[in-house]
Amino acid sequence: MKFTHAASAGALALVAALALSSCASTPSTPAASNTPKASSAAIDKNLTGTITAGGSSAQANAEAAWIAAFKTQAAGVTINYDKSQGSGGGVTNWLAGSYDFAGSDSPLSPVQQTAAATLCGAGGALNLPVYLDGVAIVFNLTGVSKLNLSSATVAKIFSLQVKTWNDPAIAADNPGVTLPATAITTVTRSDGSGTTQNFTNYLSTVQPTVWTSPASNKWPIAGSSAQQGGSGVVNTVKAGNGTIGYADHSAIGTLTAASIQVGTDKDFVAFSPKGATNAFTAAAVAAPTTVKGDLAQKLDYTKITDKSAYPIPLVSYQIVCSAFKTPAQAKLVKAYVGYIASDIGQKITAANAGSAPIPASMLASIQKSLALVK
């Protein structure tokens, strides 16, 4: 499946239409219940100030759409999101106090959560899963426009055990396809990346005897073509022949992504938003935490067995403090992240980034967590 995600006049018009419809549909009288609703997207039009954030390049298209839509209702708010940092740089800068929130494709590690107490106080930090997509395995191979890959073959390719495109492992996944003897060039991230973390988590879970390297946000194997950011991976795959890499599906542009084996049968599934949501529903469980309101998730990829699910989902977070230095800044960030974690916010990123909707039950949980932020 291919997506082109350059902002078009039609896309921007859809952002505005969705934003305005959310405002028009918000009741002026208080709801009978004080329980936050996932569909709540009302914004105080009198908000002013600046939000500075950065991190996940996977969120880049989503952030651009969210910011544009948010500003149609709160023109006095400036939001700066630096996608060049990647998840690793985003968390580092946030912990240093440079950002109001970090975008990250993986939740804080225990060590990072401990460090967050210096910035956020004893209440710690909240990992809020606001963006759902998939890790796409993209390739560029002359004469081949469609490709199936089993999890074992993916693990062999990226661990450099399979070196040519006509290798028997790839041929077995693609009966009847003429594969050239072209050398394989694997393209990976050079920076700390949540996409890398998600991808290596998947490999080490589903193929532990083939993929023996540790799961990490830094690529663990030397010998690949290492590139900065998701855009670096995509551009390098696109410019070569015999190249293969991984990236958030929203960023792949006109590149073609392989269909990936799901379960133990020879069922190969292409990415779709519904497939990513089904995978999240099947695999996501709450990660252990001592922080009230933290919604970090752990994906058990072995539970993704149905061919209605895409087997490599990517969950991305906004990481915020439970307590801000000023109530005014807390109000700003809560308004923006609350907008993202609403029905309308999810529709906006689906329309502009091709992402999958976060389940409504999780959106409601995010609103409850935001209510705790001070």
C-alpha cells in the first residue's frame, strides 16, 4: 500500500472542516457527568502562549495536521514541534527542560522515569499513547512491485544473514515471483529511534532464535546503511536499487511496503489503519508503573495471530509531566494533548497521516490522566 502525505489544499480544508465541526458539535451546557469523554474536543479560544516540543519523526505528519487544526480554534497559541530530533533526542531534550512535552515512539524506560522526577516532581511523568500506525518494511527492487516477507525472513535480512534478493528464504515467501540476484542493502536508523525500538522489539519477540541482538532504540548491528531520521531511511531506500528499510508507514510516501506474515501460517498482511488498530487491541497490555495516570503500553506480538491485524504496529506517545512549573503552561499543554486524544483529533491525523484510530477506551483513559496534570 502506498500513501502520499504532502499537505494538499484538500487535506488542509478537511482539517479546518473537522476542527470547526468539533467546535460546533460541542454542547454549551455542562455534561451530566464529570467523567472526561474521549470525544471532548472543546478548546478555550482565549488561550495564549507557546508550546515547545519535539521528538518522534513518526508523528511529523500528524503533528503538522494537529497544530493546524488546533490553531483554527486557538489562534493565540504558537506550537513548535521539532521532528528532527527523533524519539531519543526528543526525550533527552525534554528531560533537560527544553520541551513542554516529548513525542516518542516508546515510553520512558525505568531509568528515564526516575530522571523525570527532577523535572516533574515526585508525581513523575505520564506516557500517553496518542498515535497509532505501523512499522512498514519498504523496499526498492527493479522488476518487483509486490513482496511478501515472513517474520523469519525479515529477521534474516536485517541481521545480514540473507544477502541477495534471490535467496531461497525470500523465494519461499514469494512463489512464482522472479527475484534478481541483486545484493541487498539494508537501510537503518543512525539516531536513537522509537521506530527502531518498536521494530527490534517485534523481531526479538517473534524470532528470538534468528534475531539474537537486543531490542534497542539504537540499531544494534553494524554493516547497514545508517541514516538520520525516518526521512533519511525513506530517501535512501528510494534512491537505491536492492534497498530495504523500515519506517513509520505515514512517512513512506510513494515507496512500496512489503506484506508481512501474521501468526505462524503463511498469511501475509499489508498495512491498513484497521489492521493496526486490531493489532493494538490484541497485543497491548498496560506496562508496569508506579506513576498514577501513566498509560505506557507493552505489546505482546505473539498475540497478533489474526490476518485482520497488521503484525508490526507502532504506538507513539506524548510524554508530559504530572506537574508543570506554571499552571498556565499546564493548561496550554493539557488543551493541546487533550485535543489530540479526542475523536476529532484522531480523525484529523487519520485523514492527513493515514494513521489508525486509538481505541475509544484508551482515549477516555488519556482524558482522565490529563485531568491529573497540574
